[in-house]
Amino acid sequence: MPRWVLVLAILVASATVTADSVAPVPQAGATAHAESAAKLAEQQVTQLTVHRATLARRYQDELEQIDRLKNQRATWRRDRKLRDSLSDSLETAN
């Protein structure tokens, strides 16, 4: 019987030693990596927001120009400018 107790004690001790020998994941490094990724994502969102606002303003300017052209008297020159403006506006919208 004491032999079985000795074997059991050795097995438990070796299991504990192998569990302790596994190196834990450094939490500080993971946190720093996540923080830098979050900052990068925030910068990208800011850049995209600025770009979107610029495009929205450009699109509104093009629509105002189209409205001014539509309110003018119909001429060949106006129709040509209107077609060009509508084409540019469609590109900006897409």
C-alpha cells in the first residue's frame, strides 16, 4: 500500500511541475498590441470620415451647379455643360 501512495505522490508532483513549466502569455505585450491596433483603427476612421465629408461637399457643389444650369434658358451650350455636370456628378455619387 505505501508503494501505491508513493507512486501517486510522484505522479501528482510531476503533473504540477509540468503545469508550472509552461510559460504564461505576456499580458503587457498583448495589451500594447491591442492598444496600437485600436489607435491605428481610430486614425483610419478619422481619415475616412474626412474623405467622405470632402466627397459629400463636392457632390453637393455639383448638384448646385446642375440646378443652376437647369434654371437657365435652354441652349446648346447649357445642354453640353449639363450633360458634363451630370456625368461628373454620377461619378462622384458612385
